[in-house]
Amino acid sequence: MKIELKNENELDDYIICHRCNTLYHEIEIAERSKALCSQCGSVLYSHNSRVLEQGLAWSITGLIFFILANSFPIVKINILGSESFITIISMITSMIKSGYYLVGIFVLFLILIFPLMIFLLYILIFSLMKMGRCEEFTKDFLILLANIQPWHMSDIFLISILVALVKLLGMADIHIGISFWTLSIFVLIDIYLTRSIHLGDLWMLREHIYHKETKESSCAVC
């Protein structure tokens, strides 16, 4: 089916299913409802008038728990009277000092830098869109978020910690540190944000916010 458009701005009224690539015309939906693809059943977009407030609150909370997770020991291991405390930063430093430079750098980015960047970007995006400011910046931030989000692997890191602890249970006394629990909460918040607020929804919300701002005022300056 061929669709003729008068200008490129009309493309904003259409949405493509990310799974089967079926094209749909965007329509208004009720509060807290979802639009589903008729072909594969995937969620196309949803409507939640409080998504900015909720997203900002969860992003700040997640950032706090991420900082706590990197500030205290994850576990304390006692082997034959010898105690050692393991933190995320000390683990990365140990890898680099042992000569595993490439592995250490990868771990640094995947479980430290990228997660921090993602939650900072969430906070910036939600804050700017809530204020209706800096349209171009929100566009750049959303593109950057889409590029680095697949490389965020805190959940895999948490699973690897659990596997290592299970293997060490019979060999040493293990005491779970506060960072283990804060990291677990951070991962849960990250999963919730990713599942409940899709990037496509943020792009659509951005278009609606700044389109409305443009209609109301022609002097929206960042």
C-alpha cells in the first residue's frame, strides 16, 4: 500500500511496529491504555499522562541506589582466617593490575560508565521534557540513550555474582554486603524503566510536547 505525504512532518503521524514492521497511523488512546499491533500483538505505544513525573522519580531513585552500590563492599569473603572485601571498583582495578586490560576496560564501561550515563540521560530527558525546553538536546540525548542502552549489563553482572557465590559457598564464609542489595534494587528499577517506558514512547511524547509548545508560543528558546 502506497502512502502519499504532502511533507515530511506528516511522518510523525505514523508509527512502525518494531517487531513486524507494520505501518500504522497514530491515533489518540485512553489514559493508561496501550495500542497493540494487529499482526504480532506487540505494544506500539501507550498513554500515561504522568510518565514524566514517574520516570524522573524512578531515574533519581535508581541513580541513588547505583551510587550506593559502588560505595560499599558487595561481599566479604573469609577463607582460612583471611578476609577480603570485594567492591565493583576494586574488582575492576584488580583486573587492570593483573594485566587483563581489555577485560577491565570492558567491565568498566558495561557495569559502571554506561549504567551511570543511562540514568543521567533519563534524568536529563525527563527534566527537559517536563519543562518543555531544549528540543534539540532531548533529541541528541534520546539518540545517545538508544545507542548505549543495549550495552548496559548490570543485570548480567548481578547474575554472575550469584553464580560465583554459589560456587564459593562450600569453600569460604561469605557475608553479603550492602552493595549487593542496592545493586539488586538498581537492576530491578532499571528493568522496570526499560519495560514500562519504551524509547518509542519517549520519542512520541517529545513530539507531542514540543509540537504543543510551538503552537502556543513561537519563541521557545533553550
